[in-house]
Amino acid sequence: MWCVRMARVCAGTTRVLKRGAGLRVPSIRTLCMTAELPSTAPKPVPWAWHLHDDHFELQSADTCMRFDFVWLRDNCHSNSCYNLEMKQRLLDTASVDLDIKPTHVRVDESTLHLTWPDGHQTDYSLAWLMENSYEGQLKKPRLQELWNAKVYQQARVVPTPCQRVLETDEGLREVFENFLRYGFALVEGVPPTEEDTDHLAQRVSLVREAFIGRSWSVSSDVTGKEVFSTDSMDSHTGGSSMQEPFSVIIFHCQKHNGVGGRTVLTDGFYAAKQVQNRNPEDWDVLCTVPVRQEYSVMEQGALTHFTTEAPLLSVYPITLEPRIIRYKNVDRLPISSVPYNVVHRWYRAHRSFTNEIRRPENQVLVKLNPGTVLFVDNWRVLHGRESFMGSRHVFGYFLFRDDLLSRARLLGMKV
């Protein structure tokens, strides 16, 4: 019906629509208009609108958006309803009549004008409505690019020089772009000291104080805060037993006298999507079955005990795209959150996801030498390590994701 209606409208035909009950709208018509979209749109697009009894409908190209009248009144950006400087709502949402309807509606080339029963005027840019609609959120472009080894190699991503990051916004933006697009970023030329690495970390975001202190340190000998084996380490996400896992982890190899030990990186979102494409039922299980994980360690004479219960894969509530992966098999407790007939399905789904993670074609190998710092999106990219020989010492930091994204936005990035 919309296709027919749009064809008629754009051909110059207008149709008088049925007025909603209680609306004093002298002449409501469906129109064909053009409005300027954000700079990403190459050409103006046709708009059409339709007033219903309980909502306003806006059509742009192949997107049909619907706005409840309460929503339209609540999001008014007039001076009395919204503090533009603080970007905060002044209107008391609970004071809005849930059955409110506009008394007059007018649409011009780029703006929706509404008049409410008390005479208050609300104006909306059609482009703003599109950007903030539910349907617009579903189509919102993202910088993120899913990858396997081939995709990442073809992208020819190179590490960003440390001085460029510290001294220019362009260098910092490059780190953010790589991090947001691929889930990790490399910076080279960093003196292998905690002081210099800390300086770089604070340029990117705020350093998060964790239960192990301001920084973490692991070594194959007794020099680190934690001693680890020279055996290979299975791919995992750090802090999976926490209510809010570490979102960004920094790795810097201070020294390595020996061979081997390459870092293994896997795009967990890509692996999850492969599971979804091959077996949607496994995907559903990974997204819905709660898994208990636990971590307990003695630090500086005090016992630290973390535990959480959440699906292995958390998704965004609107798009249902992957948001957080909690995958660390060594910390997982028995599956007791679902009945017997679901448990076997979970093990099958877990196996499907594990197989994708371990496929060599899905892994990127990075040799961390002194001077190269690795930023990892711990909610997305799983990290592991090959076995090695010799003495190896790695240290790093945990960063705040909100502050990282804030700094990216201040650089003009859409995140």
C-alpha cells in the first residue's frame, strides 16, 4: 500500500486522510517532500506522512517510522522542555497525558510542526525524527567490521606511531578507528616502561583501578604480579566472572628472551555470527541460557571473589547484535540455570562457538615485542597465546570504555 501511495503522491496526487477522533486538523494531507539528510546521504529523499488516531507516521524511501503522540510530546526540544546546553530534559514525563493528541499538525519541506491542547508548540526536523526512531536505529550504520584472518590481512592495518598518538588528534583518531572497527589497535614505538605505557593509556582513556592494582603484570618468572606457564593459553575474554567485565585491556611485552609466544586474537562477534548463520538455534541458546562463572584469588593477603550469571553472548536489545562475550571456560561453574532438556543444547551451542574461535582462518597472530602496545576490546575480541620458550614479562592496564568513547566523540566520531 505504501508503494502505491508513494507513487501517487510523487506523481502529484494528494489524498485527504481521515481525521483522528478529537483532532481539530482543518486539512491533513499526504505530501511528497524533500528534506536535507545528514552529509552521508548523497541526495535528498522523498518524505510522506500520515496522521493516525494515536500516532504520526513518516515514510522515507523504504523506511516507515511510527511515533506515538506521547513520545512526540515528551521529546519536545523547546526552551521550556529541554536544556540544550546541558542536553537534559526539563519536561516532567509523568505529567504528560497518556492520551494526548495534537490539535494541529503541519509538515513543510524539512520540519514537523505540532500544536498541543494547551497551545504549546513542538517542532521536529524530519531528519532528527528519522535518526531517533526505532526503525532508524535498526538501520543505523556502525563503524564496526567483522573479520577473520583474510579480511584483516586484506585491510592492511598498520600500527600507529606512539608520538603521533600523543601529539596529534589524527593519531589518536586512528587508534580509535582501528579499535572500533576491528576490536583492537596497535601502537608502536612505546618505551617498554610502565611510566611511558601509562602515559599512552591515559591519552586514550581513564585507567581503571582493579583488584590487582592500577596495573597488571604477568611473567614466566617471579618478577610479575602473577606467574604463568610457558604453555599455550586458550582464547578467552578477561574478567568474565565479573558483573561488568573489563571492557578495554592494554598489553605491553616488557621483555622476552626466547622464542614463540605470539598473541592469538579472534573476533568473537564474527565467530558468533558464523554460529548464527549455520545454526540459529545454537545462537539463541548462547544468547539466552545464563552461565555462572567464578574467580577467586588471594591478593596481598586478602581474598578476592567474583561471580556472575549471564549468557555467554549478550546482545543489544534493539538490533540483537552481539554486545558482550563472556567466554572463559576455566572459570565456568556447572550449568544449573536451565532444566535437563536444555543442558545438552547448551553444550552443543558452546561447541559450535568454540570450534569457530579455534579455526586458524579466524585467528590473527601478533608478536608483541617491547615497544608495541596492544589495545583489545575485551567485550568483543578473544585473546590467547602460543606456547613459548625463555623468560617473558607482560604488563598492562584496564581502561574505562565510557571515557574512551567520550574522547572519540569529542574528535567528531560517530560512536
